Amino acid sequence: MRVFVTVVDLGSQSAAADHLDLSRPVVSRYLAELEDWVGARLMHRTTRKLSLTAAGNETLPRCRQMLELSADLQAAVSAPDEAPRGLLRISVSTSFGLSQLANAMAEYVKRYPGVSVDLQMIDRTVNLVDERIDLAIRTSNDLDPNLIARRLTVCRSVICASPAYLREHPAPQKVEELSRHNCLTHSYFGKSLWHFEQDGEPVSVPVQGNISANEAGTLMQAVIAGAGISMLPTYQAGVYIKRGELVRLLSGAEPMPMNMYAVYASRKHMPTTLRSMLDFLVERFPEVPLWDEGL
């Protein structure tokens, strides 16, 4: 099964043979043995490329699950004091990855030098199994109940503008006044409606502007350049507010906070390396994170 999965991932039997340190005939024999066991042809083989048959498409995800179970079994019976090691693939949004997680991972690999981390900066929800992701950092107040997740911290947002923008446009004093400003919005969160809590009551305000983006860092750079007002996560905007490059607006109205989770596939026995990463993230990102201090 490992040979089959590796051939699919690398695209050829020769590449799989090199990766697994096997000969090409051994790789071919293992594939043939798996096909005999399944009772169906799994691949169309040509001189130029390999493609999966219908049976191959059905077999591939199950082979991945079997390999994960095998790894879980090894982790479950390994010595409890065994140091974490191996590769962890982590999916995270570009904005959080650049502003917070990259530095955190630098500290983690110093603590656990036997671990390698592959950061996948993806601004969409990934399928953990299909994309072979061990852990995903997600921000949500409506997490899929079928997922296994560990809550990390809270993601707060602030309404910001640059000093240059505010020199040309009077700062809004009430959330309702945002409708008269050029509001730069996120493509997936609050595209046309921003939600607040003001005086203990929920308030929603329609907004519009001439720039939207699917990634918060792009919006932040546009705001710093004076293009308009935006709702930005404090983990990213906080340092710019403290330096005076951004001005926080409407401090009496807090944008609705969201929870941050570490999400992973359902596994009865968690590998030591994944458990160590979860514990590290909980320690690194407490309920009141460092980036919110002083805001």
C-alpha cells in the first residue's frame, strides 16, 4: 500500500523506487500483488504517465487510512518518553502563517529538532485526508462538528485606517457611519456586512468599498497606503497600531470575535509528534495572546 500511494503521489514508478530505496522491479511486483489482493487493476500504465482506474480511485484513500492507522499503532506502543520526530504538514491562512505561526514553528523545531514542519499557506478550507494535512489552524464560530479540534485562542478584530486617510476623511464616531466610508473587505468574511457588539447588543452594518481581497495581509497593506478603512485581525494589525502606522477606530464597538482551533483527522491513537505540536500551540497562543496586549 505504501508503494501504491507513493507511486500516485510522485507520478511514476521510477520516482517511487528512488524515494523508497527499492528497485523498479520490486515496485512493479508490489503493485501487482496489491492488484491481485484487491482483485482489480488499479492503474493504467503507459510510457508517459500513470492514471488511476475507477478501482484505483476507490482504493487510494483507503490505503492512506490504512497507512495512518499503521503509524498510529506504532505511536501507541512506542516508548512514552520517545522524542517527537518525523514530518508534520500544517495548513494555515497566509495572514496568520506569516504574522504568527512562522515564528512559532521556528521555536518548535528548536525544541524538537527531530521534527520537520511543512507549512501550507492556503486561504481556503482543506480536506485533511485528501490533501495529507496533519493539522490545520482554522478560525471559525461554526466549526464542522465531525472534525476533531482543540481550541487555541480567540481571534479579535479591529477597525483601522491610516493617518493619511483620516486627514482627508473624518473618522467615524458610530458604526453606522462606516456605510459612508470606503471599506476594504475580505472576500470570505464580512464581504458586505460587518458585525459588532456595541453596549452589549449585536449590531450589523452594511459596508462597501472599491477593494476586496481573499487575504488579510493584502487588505492591511492597502489600508496602510491610505485606500480606506478595514476590519483586520489584531494578530496582524496590532503591531502597526502600536507603531502608529494604523489608527484603531470605534474602540467602543468590538467586531464579533471568532475562535481559533487546531483541527486534525479523527484518530484513536494520536502520534507523539502531533500531540507535542498541539500542546505547544496551546502554550504559545493562550486565551489572551501577546498580540492583544496594549490594544
